[in-house]
Amino acid sequence: MLGFVEIEGLFGRVVLVAGPESLLAERAVDELVRQALIERPGASVNRLSASELDAGRLAEVTGGSLFASDTIVVVTELADLPQDLFDDVASFATQRSDDLVLVLVHPGGTKGKGLLDRLKKAKVPTRDCPTIKVWELPQFAVAEASLLGARLETPTAIVLVEAVGGDARAVAGAVRQLVADADDRHISEADVRRYFAGRADITSFTVADHVMSGRRNEALGALRWALETGVPPVLVTSALASSLRSQGRYSDLAGARLRDQEVAQRIGVPPWKVKDVARHAREWTPRGLATALQFVARADAAVKGAQSDPAFALEQLVIGVAEQRGRRPESGMGR
């Protein structure tokens, strides 16, 4: 996930960096540029977006400069490349230019697929940068700390991810901050809680966890504290919606013989959350979940402007959703 195998002899090559995880893509590009400059320290480096290109500009940036014949060109957002340049770009993969390294960065998806297919057919080296899934983030954090010469155990990494949220870039930044301030190069759980206590992500999910566990009064208390400390109301509705949807997906897996890791992937939660979801399953019926999601939808509209008092809307949301937990189907109605 984190390291890239060196490509020998980058000059004369096209390299494709493809995938939606922008952090990994940026690191791949930086590493390729670093390797190319080691090969030829005097090379010039040009970085530009595909949307800026036309035939003349492409010829200009790939043709060297007055000061350096060796050139490293990085073209980002390849999906936005004008279609009339597909042939020109693809030709670099089949007609070597020994004084050029061309790095093409595609964000994933099907846009520009015709050019991607041609590049893959030409067997250009490819750096894949897939999305780092939420259940992979703790291990990602552990690896980040190791790269920085520090130590982070998995249980502490789990706490860090819960505090910072599910964005790889935010997790990487948090690890860098913690390592910079860790005297002994060891990140403890106390360090994480000291730096990130009160973060919006962990606060909103604390409210959701209380609701899902049937702790209505605790949920209301956490909600009031969250709003007082500036947590955006929309994060609360988002966290509760996410928890309810995960619970519903778990219900759909009833009877399936799956490992926790597989369940986590199916329902979209980290593996350490599976036991909580399983424990809650006895108290949440499909009808209760559906009704709770209707409460969330109304509250979401309210906090986005449909009502003038977001705090009141969220309190009503917490009360309404909490009442659905443990509610059995009405007589004559199946689950």
C-alpha cells in the first residue's frame, strides 16, 4: 500500500499512476520524480493538468527546454485530456523518447477509458492507488508511523482513526503531528486522546453510538456538548445515518457464515465495530431501522435550512430514533 518498487531506467518511459486515493497518487508521483532526478540530476520538471493541454502545449512541454534536454513531465487529471490528444499521448508509449519521462495521473473511473486501454495494451508500468478502506486505516496508520521511525500499536491506531475520521490524508497528517511531538518516538493512546479529544468526527459518532446502544440520556448529553463545542449539526445526522445503514446491512447478512473481516467489508465498518453491530442486532428490527432513517432524513433537511432551530431538530432526532430501538413489530406484521 505504501511503498513502490523502483523502475529502472525511467527515461524513455511512460508511467501511469491510476486510482482514486489522491494521497497515494501524490506519493507515487513524488517518488517517480525523485527516481528520475537521481538518474539525471539536470533534468527539468514540468507539472500540469491535462485540461491545460492542446497539441502545441503538449509538444512544448515534452520537447525539452533551452536549459535541459532531459525532461520529466507530470500530467495530472488525465481523465480531462481532450480526446483529440489521445493519439499524441499514446504514441509516447510506443515511440520512445530517451530524454523524456512522462508520468500520467488518472483519478480512476471510466472517463478517458479509451486512452487507458491503449496505455495498458502498450504495457506501460502502472502504479495503482486504490482507495484505502476504512478497515485498512489502522494498519495504514501503523505503517505511517513506522516510515517516520516511530512506533504505533494497532489498538492505539484504532483510537486514532476513530478520532480523526475515515480520510487517509487526515490520518497521515495526524500521525506526523504525533510523531513530531513524541519524545520517545512512541505514540501512546494518551497522546492520541490528548491531541484529538473533542474532534467533530469522534463527537458525532459518540452521539450515534449512544443512540444505537439505547442510551438516550447519554446521547442527549453528548449532543448538547457537541453543539456547544462547535460540531456542525450535519455531522451528527451523517454519523447516525451511517450507523443505521451499517446495522441494516448486518441484518441482511443474517444466517451467513462469515468471518468478522468479511462482515466488516460487507457492511462498511472497521472489524473492531462488528461485535457492537452484532450485539445491537437483537434490538433493531428492519421496520425500526427504516423508521429511524426517516427521522434522520427529516432532521438532515432541518439542519440544512428547513427549520430555524437545528438543536431542537437534533434532540427530536435522538429521541425519535432511540424509541425505535427494541420496538417489536406490530401484531400481524412480520419482520
